[in-house]
Amino acid sequence: MNKLLRHTEVVEAIPAGSTIAIGGSSLSRKPMSLVRALAARGAGDFRLIVDVGGPEVDLLLGTRKVSRVVYAFVGFEIMGLAPNFRRAREQQTTEFEEWTEFTVMAGLDATVKNVPFLPTHAGLGTDVLTVNPSFRLFQDPIEGETLVAVPALKPDFALIHVNLADPFGNGVILGDGHVDVLCAKAARHTILSAERIVSPEELQRYGRDVQIHRIHVDAVVEAAWGAHFTGCAPYYRADLAHVQAYLAAARTPETWDAYCARYVTDVPADYIQAVGGPEELVGRLEV
Amino acid sequence: MDYSVDELMIAAMARELSGEVMVSSVTALGALSAYLAKRTHAPELAVLSTPESGMEVTPMPTLTLGQFMTDAQRGIPLTMEDIFDAIFLDRFRIWINPAQIDRFGNVNITAIGPWASPRVAMVGSRGIPEDTSHLSAILYYVTNHSPRTVVERVDFRSGAGYGPDRERLLGQRGAPTRLVTNLGVFDFNGPDHSLAVLSLHPGVSREAVQEATGFPLSFSDDGRMDETPPPSENDLAIIRASDPLEVRKLEFLGGREAAERLVQIYERERQAMRAALWQNRGRLR
């Protein structure tokens, strides 16, 4: 029942070509230490599923680990467009499928509910339906309306970062939950990273904040600052200075390679030192 | 009293919000207009402090990055299911700022050029398709009204405006209702539901707004255009007190400059929050 593993053990267990759903939302609580570990290994060809994506998709695209992306959004909010996502879209080096925020949730939920699709009106009248061949229009048998059939999304793995976890895979999320519970339930295998591992007794004190349940979880890794450079509320904010450095580095192949050598290839303990060490991070990012 | 265009727009946007509905705060202008409306004519609004949570607290404009930071900002927590349930039940409002909006209110945040081989790949439709298939008020704003942003036809429909698809599949559900730009306030009551001027901001001429628009605009027939009412002194006091670091101005700047300014503001905001937090702790003791 003890599911504690190291980052390297976990990412080695993910076969090339796997479909991976990633939790978090834009610059919030992305499982970045797991993503860096994936980006640092050899084989990739991953097929990503994200609802509101950001640095995690961009980093995996920039390190050529991705063959396909299902997304509702990929960006860095007001900080800018996602540079590697943008390049991959414009140069058509990767396969993309545009979904929407609710339909990604519905696709995951269809898998959870063990049905082939879920119906919605979302997307009608937009070009998402024109460019996305996965959606089908159908005549609803009850009232005769035209609806969108959102097919089940079936991730092999889900990567989720939480505030606290016990060794059995129960996880506490203290900030916005995003779509992480759906990812955890829909994936065949779910991997949690947690800021801190605590005993089951301590974890139970968090009541409803224990959002991830161990029956859906296969592995747990401890990762202090594991969401950096995205934020992990209420512990620390997104590191916008690092976001700037990332975006600047992504402008040329040379600076991008240098960024990856410094921050991606050596994981995970060295990363925290590379971005300034725990004390500096506390000073910069805690409220 | 002196005011700037961001404040004029926020006041105009606030006037469009009322009722016991959730209002999401995805941008600084959206958050501030919701908060202003709540503090003036619409106390019943359930304003969120982030795109997905924190109901019933004062929004902080940088929280639109998507997370609350302290217990004081937490408010009532929500889930993504709560958000989409409110959208599907039409108890939700949001101000959306698209990269392009067209004559019939279709909007684009996905791509410039063809979707499969874009000249500029932007971000992806996010939750706009959900809004434009369900809500009875669809609210857009544009901070740089020009022929590149207010266009004859969007390159990609991230959100459904008027047109044959709407007629066939949606009817009025999720149809565009308002556009506020740096030049004026518009609705979609022109011929065939095309964009029409409701009011022009003080100092903006009909010629200027027409020149900034990528298609022929409709004006009201009597030839006398209303002028957008300026923000009141009370409006300005509320806007400036809730956004002392002027995050609202960033939406009028170019990409890299806005990012640089935000990084500075973000750190100043953290220090202010930290000071307030310690002050509160002192009081509790």
C-alpha cells in the first residue's frame, strides 16, 4: 500500500507513446517537477491531454517529447503566448486537437462514468466543431435537439501536484481544484507529487480538502516546490520572474538549450538550488 | 474630475452587470468592473476573485492569474463543476477580451490565419464556446479598437456570434449582447444582427470609430449619437482604491512591456499583502 517512489522511478514507468493527462491550470499548481523529469528522459512521443495548459505543455513541446496535444488553452496569461506551443502549431511539427474547457472535463467524465460520450451544447456555432474531428453532432432521442457528443478521453497516466499526500495516495488540495479530480479518476494510472508527505492521521484532519482518494492513485513522490515556476496556493505564488526568464530563453535555440541544461536536465533537488534555493524562494514567493 | 480610458471602460462595463449571478474575474478590467458594479448599483452580484473561485471577497486584479493567496482572499471556494453549472443555468457573467471580434459578434482567441497552419497561434478557445451556447448576456471588450481587432470576419470562431450556424443550432442562447471598446459602446442590433454604435466615448467622432473598424458600422438614424457617460467621482474612487498598483493599465500595453510591468506590480502586491497579513495577525492576538 505504500506508494512512495522517486521521480526517476515514476517517469521510467511511463512508456513512450503514453497518453498523459496533466492537472493544474495555466500558471497554477502544475506538476512541474514530474514534467521536468519526463522532459529530461530519452523517449517521449507522449500524447498530452490538458484543459487549461501552460508551462507544462510548452516545456514538453520544447524538449520534443510530444506527438499530440488535446487542449482547451495553452498560454502564459498576460505574461505572453506559450513560445514552444506557438512554434509547434505554426510549423505543424506536432498534432493538435482543440477542445474547450468543459468538453475536456466531459471527455474525462465520460471515461469515469464508463460511457462512450457525454452530450452538451458547448461548441455549437464555433469552429472548434469544424476543426476537431473527434466531436460528433447528433439528434437527441428525448427532445430532438442537435447536441454535441463529446467522446471519452482515456488517459493512460495522470500527473497531479497536491499540497499534501499520505504514502497511500490520498491527496489534499488547498487552492482551486481545477480538473485534477477528474484527471485522477479517468486515468488508468495516477501519479501524485506532493509538497509534503504526511501521515494518514494528519491528512484526515483536512476533511473535504482531501480531494484525491487513494483508490485512484498508483504512485506518490515528495516534491517540495514541485509546482515551481507555477504557483501552489496558498504556499507560494507563481514565479513570474522565472516565467520571464523562460520566455526570454525560448526565443532562440541556443538560449533554449542553455535553459534546459540548467533547469531541466538535472532534477529534482538541483533544480531548487538552480532557481535560488529554498530560502530565496520563500523570500520571493511566499505571502 | 480627470479620468483615463481604462476607467471610462470599467465604468461602462460595470453598468452592464446586475442580478444574482456569478461574475468571473479572468482579466483586470473584468474583475474591476464586477467589483465596481457590486459596490454601486448591483450589490447582489456574486463576484469571484479568480477565474474559478473565491466568491464574496474583494477581487485583486493580479489574482486573475488564477489562485488565491491568503485566507483573507479565499472567500467561498468553488469547483470547476460549480462554474460550468452556473454557465449552463445562465447564472454567470464574464467580460471576455477577444483578439478579434467581427461584424456579427463572432470572436477569436485561437489563431490568426488558418487553424491548421496559423500565421500566429494564440491560446485556444478555453471556455468561450460554453458561454456562447448558454448565456443570455455575452459581454466583450477590446482595449485597442482597430481594423485588426474589430474585423469583417474572424479567422476562427472561438465564440459563436450571429450567422446561419446560430440560427440553425442555438437561437438566441449565447448570442453576443455588448461590446465595449476604447472608442465606444456597441450592441448587435444593426442589420442582420450586425455591430451598431450605442454610444461613443467623449471626444470620439463617428469618422474616427468608422476608420478604426474593419467594416461599415451602423449608427442610429437620427444622426445624434449618445455620448458614453463618464465615470462618477465615486466610481473613480472605488476603481483606484481596489487597483492601487494599476494592473488595469497593463491591458493597454504591448505584450512584453505589460509582462515587465506586471512582474514589478506582482512583487509590490505581495509585499502589501504580507504587511496586511501580519497586521491582522497582530490584531487577532
